[in-house]
Amino acid sequence: MQRHLSFVASFLFGLLALFAMTIFTVDQRQFAIIFQLGEIKEVISEPGLAFKWPLIQNVRIFDKRILTMDTPEPERFLTAEKKPVLVDSFVKWRIHDVKQYYVSVGGDETLARTRLAQTVNAGLREEFGRRTVHDVVSGARDDIMVVVKKKADADMRNIGVEIVDVRLKRVDLPPEVSESVYRRMETERKRVANELRSEGAAEAEKIKANADRQREVILAEAYRDAQKIKGEGDAKAAALYGRAFGENPEFYAFYRSLEAYRGSFKNKSDVMVIEPNSEFFKYLKNSGKGK
């Protein structure tokens, strides 16, 4: 009886082990390929439970996620002017066709990365060689990334890989080139600054000359208007004097003499040399007397 129970337990354990060898789980982040005697039998791309024949079939798991290939050191490329630049870049990629991926590189990620690095490097070298230093440093980086991504994706599809993105993190000039470029930029900036200063000085002189001309015009017009007003005032005064002289000549002569006395005797220190019987003292002599 005990021997019978031991046999049953061993049989059940064997069935359980056989079942464990039959079933496996595919994660949503993974691909799975079932091999039978070394040949691809089935490709599983959906997550969940899957089955295989024990002993005669085996399973290999591949990563479905987006992977990153980053250059460890900046790479040196030549521009259209044969000037070297240092380029730091990275690539986002993932397995697109896992069966083709296995057939092409044996499922070896290292080989896939090597092929990817060569493809991207060749694309970058070609694009940088078509552009100037100014373009690759400032203006054309986005265009380069788009073109290289398109070319690399077309090539890597042959091994079942999709290129998600190609990015240039940094494009720098080597130290020996940077110094000459900076000196040339400094010289150019100084030239532009001198031109702007010269243009500014010329414009300042032009504005100053125009202001002086307007000042002279304004002063001349003001003097003209003042003389005109003064002449009109003198004319009115003369007319009033004339009218007053015509109506009462004696009063007019008396008023004019008072004005002369006021102007002559303004300061006590003034000295006047005039004959006492001069006509100038006519009204002083006759003050208080009737005519």
C-alpha cells in the first residue's frame, strides 16, 4: 500500500513538473520566440500565458521596450569647409520584427547596437559633410536629426529594428578650432561695432546740424516778429504823440521835457555841462509861474 502511494505521488509530481515545463508567461514588455529543435516555431508578441512542448521546444525572450544607444565619447566629424566638430548624440530604438531581428543578428543585442552605431555614424558623417560649421552649430541641427533618423530607420528595418529618434545633444568645436573661431568672431564684432559707432556719430552730427539750423531759423523769425511788433508799437506811439502835439503843443513840449528831466537826473553822481540859460531848463525856471 505504501509503495503504491509513493508511486502515485511520484507520478503526480512528474506530471506537475511536466506541466511547469509546458507553460510560461510573456510580459507586456517582451517578445517571445518558441524554437523547436533549433528552428523558429512561433512568435508571441501579446502578453499572457503561453504553452510549449517540453523537452523538444524552448523559449527565448526579447525586450519590446524602447532602448537607448548613447555615444560614450563625442565623435569627430568634418564639415563642408573641412573643419572638425565634436558631436555628442544618442539614438532611441526598439525591436520591430523580432523574427527578422533573430534571423539577422541571432538575437544578439550587442551585434544590433554595433550595426546601429555604424549606420547612424555614417548618416551623421554624410550630413555634417554637406553643411558649414555655422549650419551644424546653430541653424540645421533639426534637419540633420530628421534626415539621419529617416536613413537609419530605412536601413535598420532590414534587421527588424525601428529607429524611434535620433538626437544631437551637443555640437562643439575642438579647442584648437574654437580659439581661431572666437578670434575671428571677436574681430568681426569689433568691425561691426566700429561701423555702428561711425554711423551713430554721423547721425549725431546730422541731428546737431539740423537742430542748429532750426535754432537759427527760430531766432531769426523771433527777431523779425519782435522788430515788427516794436515797429508797430513805435508807430502807434508816434501817432499818439503826433495827435497829442496837434491838440496841445505846449502840453506835449512840457511832457517831453519832464521825460528828459527824469532820464537826465536819474543818478545824483551824474555831471551835466549845460548853459544855465539853455532851453533845456525852460520849464524848471518857469515852474510855479504862469506863462
